Amino acid sequence: MTRPAVRLVLVLLLIAGVGAAGWQLYMLEKRRLDGLRQQQSLDAVREQVLHAIDDSRTAQQAYLAKGQGLDFWEAKFAEATAGLTQGLAALRAQANGQPAAVEALDAADRALKVYEGVDRKIRGFVVNNTDLMAADAVYEDGLKTSGVIRSSVEQALAALVGPARTGYDERRMQYMIAGAAAGAGIFVSLLLLPTGRRTEPEVELHAPAGSLHLSERPLRVDPPVMASPAADSMRGPIAEPVVAPPPAPAPVPVESRRASVATALPEDSLDAAAKVCTDLARVKDADELRDALGRAARLLDASGVIVWVTDGGGKSLKPLLTYGYPEEALRRIPTLPKDQDNATAAAWRDAVTQVVDATDSAPGAIAVPLLVPQGCVGVLAAEIRHGRESATTTRALAQIVAAQLAVLIPTESV
């Protein structure tokens, strides 16, 4: 996941998913709290209705007691039935869209009217001193009718409590959504983590993206690497070109020669070279190309690498890919004429690998032509550290990498 566009899409999808999950969690929590409030309201109404039924029953039974005062208990019964009527109205207000609750409340209303009629009959018996008939009405008709009211209210409450008691389901759904969002976040984060290859140094791409059929440009540059006289001999003068006779190979001390042989690249470098060439053949974008060039530089033990390509007229070279040089210095590199007197131009003209031996004050260098059937299309120039430019293994590895790079260079300008 190294392409910026892919990473951006993943981040946007993650943000959208987290936002949708957050909104869903908010709506579920709102519904859960509404259900809890409705449940609390239903519990309060139930308490009110059942207390009103009990109070009404107490008033009717008090009618039968001598000396209790019929008017007093009649007022108590009226107060109880008023509370009962108010409770039924409150339940009906919450029963919209609940047919079972509405049907039960209708039955409770009808039973309440019958209950009020039974109470009037009981009071008539008491006034006429027919206590036996009054007692029969209290404990027979009154008890039966109040039981009908109670059972109808319980049925209505059961129908209303079902939708209200959704707190457990809502909470479980919240946990599921939160877990899914967290899992998606972890998955996308793992996708966005840099791979092991992304820890390697970056390489700056200065040529137009279309020259290598690439669609993306780099985002950062490697830490600057100090230029050396050997690098100047490879990439030409920066300020004003100075024509000088071809430099004679600098004498290398015997100790340096021995060090270069002692520090020759191990045989497993062939395996590393094969991997670099395989990756060069499979590059899809600028990031992968910069990565492969950086690993090629480390394979050659190079402090800096420049890939030069011919311009449209085939008269000069221009830098296409670089590794190890500061951006400020690279912007001042001019084109390199074909007749320039340095190793890079010589490798281009003669299509032969050129080597600049290291000195006590400057590293060595190697320039390898990029050859295709149409001719030489560019040069791979590298500053080599530790005197390894004189090693046959180093030159062979550089030629292998150059051969693979050559197939990536457009041949229209040859």
C-alpha cells in the first residue's frame, strides 16, 4: 500500500465508515434512552392505576362498616376512579400503533363504566339498609369488575412494554457496531503500515513522469550527501563548463588496492542483484523505481547514483533518476554534451564502461552505458566507496543493473 491515491482512498473509506458507525451508535443510543424513558413512564402509570383500583375497593368495603360515613367514602371512591381514568388516558396516549394495547384499554374503559354502576348500586343498598345485598354486590360484582379492569390494564401494559424494553437489544447492537468499526480501523491501519522495503532510503525523480511512463512523483528526498570531485567528473560542471584534457587515472596506493580487494563484495551479491533486476522489471510507479535504485546503490556500495538519458535530439545527456544527492545541487546540473571530457560522456560515446580510480581525497566512480539494440540510450554513473570500483565484481554488478535499467528507457531519442 505505497500509492498515495490508494492510501488516501483507504483513509477516506475509514473516515466514512467511522462516521457512519458513530451516527448509527448515536441513533441506537437515542432509541435506547427513549425506550428507557417510556418504560419508566409506563411503570409510573401502572403504579397509579393499580393504586386507584385498590383505593376504590377499600372505599366500597368501607360502605358496609357502620359509622364510617357514606359521603366520605363516596368521595374517596370518586377520587380513586378519577385517578383510574387519568391513568387509562395516559396509557392510551402511548398506545398509538399498538392494536393489542388499544383493545385492552377499550375493555378496561367498558369495565370501568360497569364498575361505577356497581358502586352506585352498592350505595343504594346501603342507603336502603339492605346490608346483605350491599355486601353481595361489593364482594361479588365489585370484585369481579375490578378484576376485569386490573387484567385489562396488565394486558395493555404488556403490549406497550414489549417495544419499550429494547435496551438490551440496542446495547448489543451498539457493541457489534463498535466492534466492527474498531476491526475495520485496525485492518485499514495495518494496510497503511509501511512495509519493510519502505524503510530504505528514498531516491528523487527529476525527470518528467511520462519519460518512464510513470504516473506519480516522489514526496520526499534523501538526506543530502556531500558531492565530491569524483561526482563532478561524472556529472559535468555545475556553474560554467571547463574543457580540460582527459584526466589520467590517479595512482592508487598499494594499501588502498589491498583494501579494495579485501572489501570485495560477497558472492551472495549476485542473489541481491537478481532481486534488484527482478524488481526493476516489475516496477509500476515512481515509488517502486526509487526503491529499486536505492537498493542497487547499496549493492554497489555507492554513495551517489545518477541515471543519465539522452535528450530528444540525441546531442546531450540529462539526469533522469538520482540517489544520494541533495535536491539543491541536482537542480543546477546542466545537460551533458556528447563531447564532454569526463567518464560519463566517454561511456556514452564509446558504449564502454569507464572507471575512475579513487584517490586519497575523493572516492572512485564507475560509468556504465545503457545499451539497447538501437544503441546507447544513457549512462548509469555511480560514486563507489571503499575503493571497490576497481573490483571486477563491482563492475559486473553495475553492468547487470545497467542492462536492466536500459529496457526502461524510451528509445525514441536514439
